[in-house]
Amino acid sequence: MKGQGERLDDIDGKLGQAFDTYAAQVARAVDMLFGHVREMQDHLNPALDTMKEIVEQAEQFAPQQRRA
């Protein structure tokens, strides 16, 4: 039984290290993902603003229909 306790302690230590490594890798991946999203927003927001302006200007020329 004495050997089993030491073996379980060893397994527990290795699992703790594995979990720490996994958590750190996931945190890095999430940070990279957020960075990528911010970069995409920085590139796409000006285009969306331009499209919004174009639509707003085009709405001025839309025919007005009257209902009878």
C-alpha cells in the first residue's frame, strides 16, 4: 500500500502540471483570438462606416410613395 500512495501522489502531481500547461495554452489561444478580432474590427469598421454613409445618401433619392 505504501507504494500506491506515492504512485498516486506522482500521478496527481503530473496531472496538476498537465492542467497548468493546458490552461496556459488555452489562455494564449484566447488572447490571440481576441487580438485577431480586434484587428479585423480595425480593418472592417472604416468600410462599414463608408457603406453606412453611402446608404444614408442613397436614401435621399429613394422614391416616396403615397398610399391612397
